Amino acid sequence: MSRARTFADLATASEAGSLASPNIVINGDMAVAQRGTSSTSTGYQTVDRLTLGVGQVSVTQSQQALTSGSPYEAGFNNFYRMANTSTSSNAGSYVQVTHSIEAQHIANSGWNFKSSSSFVTVSFWARSSLAGTYYVRINTDDGTTYYRIKAFALSADTWTKVTFTIEGNSNLTINDDNGVGLQVVIVPHYGTTFTGTNASTTAWFTLTSNEYFPDYAQNWGNTSSATFDVTGLQLEVGEVATPFKHESYGDNLARCQRYLFRIDAAGNNVTRFGTGQHYTTGAGEAYIAIPVTMRATPTLIQTGTAGDYAWYSGNSTLECTGVPTIASSASKYLPVVYAYCSSATLRAATVLMADSTTSAYLMLNAEL
């Protein structure tokens, strides 16, 4: 089947809503994975803008390639996978993936989140190896946290399009700032510690007795080698899910780099990470050229040992005596890293570089 959008598709989309309506979700096509493509750790580890949370069980998260199926025919080449590698029957077990959205992106989206007559719509493709009923949750973060949830049914190993239209509510608080405003949480499994009848499936609610969802009928967390896949995540203003707003990889990457920017040695053992100066005879500062302004002053994540980094000043290469760290003078506009070295010329211009390694990297992290 052709992957091209037909005139019928366009007509249907035009009737449903504006094709120009932006996708508030970043990297919803799962194409960008600056940190890597597979990890057994939780948190932000693989697909950009998605963070994995688990309890009691062990899960491998990964970026996978799509080569067939309904999402592929709709133009998607990648998906995000959660794979259960250690089961648990513990009532406190849980598995979820979260996309956090800046408050100002919601506050300025055109959604009147205080009005029950104004709507946003979440849509995504989902697939599980275990048939059953699963849940997606939307929650605010500012003020009192409010939750809105939807159940969706999946047949085993079958891609299903999920849509969830959400009305505003006068109790919601979403600030016009760069903190968390709204979270989209897709949940393969919650144990009974976190479920119960207080979780409404028809209206916004506040948390009672840690009951986020109704009880799950199936137990994905206690199913060996279970998988759960997601792609095509979109949040848009309006009551109808329109076709996914595909964008170029470059535009997608630039939006991701507001939250994470990675510089790799990438096979070159003399990669230049940044230029600066020696502010003492034993340390230097390097200014990192970033492609976009970051969300906030970043922290620094690096790999390797001190010996993987060096300062090049004049005609001398000085190995670092400590791994690079973020400088107190860093900002979201101009990140600065520093590292100590052996004796150097005070105030001399210098370059922070990889030293005889092809695997070192620096990551500037400004995630929500």
C-alpha cells in the first residue's frame, strides 16, 4: 500500500480541522534519539522527550524501526518500545512513558484550558503483545494537579489508533513559563496500589488514595517478555484528531535540542567541543556553540575519563586532570564548561577537544 497521503485524506482532514494546527508534542514520530537507541535504565535514555518510569519490574526502552503496518503506511519510520525483562506480581509495580510539555507552550497554544467548551485532542498509535485494556493520562503540574484519563483496548500485536479529546476545566492552572505545564502519560501497567474506583474516566479529578486508574484487567508487568509500542504522538487544539503533522528531521532535531544538545567525538579523536580561555594556569573554560536557545541553564552529562579530554593552546596539548563540568557562568544562551589541566598560560586562548578517543561526548541537558 502506498504511504503517500491521498486527496481523500486531505479532504477529510480539511473537514475535520486545520492542517496548519501545530503538534504541541515534540518528536512525536520518535525519529530523534540523541542519547542512544536502547537502554535498560529509566528516565530520559533513548527517544528524545520521552522518559520511562518503572517500579518493581525491569524494562528495556528502545527506538525501533518500522517497516510495515498501519503507522508505516501513515508515514512513520520509528516507534518507541518498552520491553519487560523482569516480571513482578507486586501490587506496587508500574510501567509508564511520559511526555512533558512546557507550560508556556500550552498557555499560548490557543486552548482555553479554563473553559469546558474548549478542547485539545491527543492521538497516537499503540501496540502491545498482550491484549487488554490500557490507559492514557493527561495531567497538569501547576497549582493543584488535575488528572484526565482514557481507556483504550488493544488486540495482541496489532497497531491501534488511539484518540482522546479533552475539555478544559475552570480548576486547571497552567502558568506561562518554562516549567512543566501538561504531561501525556501512556501506561502499560499499574498495580493495584495505584488503581481503584476513585479514578474517573469521564471527568477531570484530583488524586484520592493514589488511585490513578481503574484496576487493570491484564497484568503486563507480570507477563514475561511483554512489549508495548508507541508512535505518532500528537497533541493539537480542537475536538478532532487530524493527520499527523510530519516535519523534517532537521526541524524536529532543532526542537529537541532546546532540551538536550549532544556533541560527539563521532569517530574523530581530535573533535573540538568548544573554544575559550585558561582563566587560571590550571583550568580552562570552553564556550559551547548551541544551535538553539535551551529551555534553561543546562547541566552537563559526559562520558569517559579525564584522559579522554584535553586543552589545545598555542602548540601544546594539555590533558585534562578532571572531567569537564558545567561552569557557574553558564546560561541557557551560552553554556560554558570547565576542566582542570596541567600548567597552562594564564588567559591564553584554548580549545577543549577529545584526546585520542572516538567515543567521548558532551550532552547539555535542560529537560523538564
